[in-house]
Amino acid sequence: MEHGQAFAIHRPKDFAEIVMPKYFKMGSFASFQRQLNLYCFDRVGDGPDRGAYKHPLFIRGKPLLSTTMRRTKIKGAAQTAMMQAVAAAAASQHQQQRL
């Protein structure tokens, strides 16, 4: 997306056939989406970014933030608590970079 805080896949079929075999070790777009969920990416449900994926540590121009992302299998309330901790860590790191 233009603002650099989310990304969208406009042609999932082409993405699965061309991009995924080159960069990812999975065969279907659904598998890719499951991996995004395990890395705590959220799908935007409304607004101009509808259908895009976002994560508080995935920001254009700040690749070091993404190195702290961790794959998890936690679901439900524990995942919400983890996402809040990740967002707080991202805000703290962003604040430190601004100083």
C-alpha cells in the first residue's frame, strides 16, 4: 500500500503461480495466508486498504523491525495479548529510532 504499513495481493492466482515458487516453500495461496496468520498479520476488513495484510512490525523502510517477528501457533486471547506486546515493542523501537 502507498503508506507502507500494509500490503495487498491483487492477483492471488498469479502470485501463487509465479512468486510463491520462487520465494516460498509452499504450494498454495491458502498455505501462504495461514503462514501470515501464524506471523500475526491481520487482514484489513474495511476502508481503503480492505483486503490488505498489516502487522505492527512490517513497515516500509524499517526492515530491522521485521527481524523481531516470530511465528506462533497461539490462538484466541493469548494471541491478542501477544499482539498488544508486539505493538508496544514496535512503538518503543520506533520512538527510539526517532530520537
